[in-house]
Amino acid sequence: MEVPILKQGSYLIATIQTALHDSDMLQLRDALVTKVGRFRSRGVIVDVTSMDVMDSFSSRTLRDIAHMIRLRGAEMVIVGIQPEVAFAMVQLGLMLEDVPTALDLEEGLSFLNQRMRIPWVGQTEKKKQSTL
Amino acid sequence: MGGADRKEEAEHPLKSTVPISSDENIVAARQNGRALALQLGFSSTDLVLITTAISELARNILLYAKRGEILLEIVSDNGRKGIIVVARDSGPGIANVDRALQPGFSTSGNLGLGLPGVRKLMDDVRILSRVGEGTTVTATKWKR
């Protein structure tokens, strides 16, 4: 199942909603790396709240996506890693290395806003529209 | 009583076999394992540990043997209950099982986390392997 990607101001928000096949993860990678250019996005949030398993493949792919997004000039943050999933990841020795994480979508947005020094994403959008 | 048991068994299967030959099967194996473990009343943390182990074992099959199967079974031993995950393939086999169990060891360039990772997630992991004949990994998690 394809992961829906929402454009919110200068950010892209991808919400993983079901158990993903490996091919879905790779599809998400390709879509994000492309869309970050198409929409000139500054930040990407990947919401993994619904993911009940983070195995070696999914964590490696998420790490790869974050690195590719950074190479495209944007910043990615992973939000919503569940307590049990965090426990299993540490047991297994899975590392996201330098990829930023935040508790939930709200924290993820505020993390990106701080990075971008933009007061509020929605506001900048409105301003743009009013000057048109 | 035997009749009632059989009825219960029919409604809640105690075992399940999932053939593994593509990445979609990994999700199926994981979901079947979660359903069985949930039935036993494992904690939510253990559920995630078990499903992650199933995922890694299924991934190993795809990676090294291309195809095989995952057998999931509820077991009881002296009143304690647990789930057994058997990952079986007829792949190339493991030349040095002791080495394959060492942390950080991987012949695939660290694509998977290998067997040491699964060992940390489960209570007991046994490996039977013959070069050229295949590998059977048996991983057990007991309910605490």
C-alpha cells in the first residue's frame, strides 16, 4: 500500500498507516526524494506511530531516506516511535544514527520550525497567497 | 472435555506455517506470529520483540536461501507457555554456526542483523545447519 504524502506549507508529511512491504518502503523513499524537489520542501516528517515493528530493513531504509533528503537540501525527522518498538530496536542494536526523532507530529513540526526559523508554516503560506 | 478442546483449537489455531519466497510473505509471517502470541497473552513489549524476531528470521531466509518457510507454534512445558518460531530453508547452509552467532557477524555485509540480534529478542535460539543442505533456526519465547 502506498504511503500518503501530505504537503503542508514548506513541509511534506508522510504517515505510515499499515504494515508496509519492503517495496512500499522503497516506493516511499523514491516519492519523498522526488517530491522534496517538486514542492521545494524544506522539511519532511515521517510519522511511524502506526508501525508495530521496526526491523533491520525498515530502520535502514528510513535512515537512507533521511540521508537522501538531506542531500536534497531539506531536513527529515521521524516521529511517533512507540515505546515497545523503541525497546525492541535497542535490544536488536538498531541505530538511526544522526536521524532526528521527535515524540509526535506536533513535536516534529516544532523541531523543523526551529531548524528553519519559520514562525509557523501555515502563516507563511497565507502571506504568500495574500501577496499574489 | 476433549471435544471442547478440539473446538477451541479449531477456532484458535495453535500453529501456522507461512511459506517465504517474497517480501510480502514477511508481513504475513509477522501478522500470524503476532496473532498467536496475542492469544497466549504476551505483553505488548514481548509482542513487538517476537514479531521483530520473526521479521528478521524471514528476512534471513530471503537473503540467504531465497525461499523457505516459517513455522509458528504455541507450546507448553511444565505449565509455562510460549511460542516457537522455526525458520527453515534448503539454502546454502551456515559453514560456521558459532561464528554466525557472534555479535556483529554477517556474511551479507550487515544487511540483516543476523542471528545474534534474534538471540537478544528471544529466550532461546538453536541452529541446525549443514552446508549445501539448509538451515533450521528454532527460536522460543516463554511467557513470563
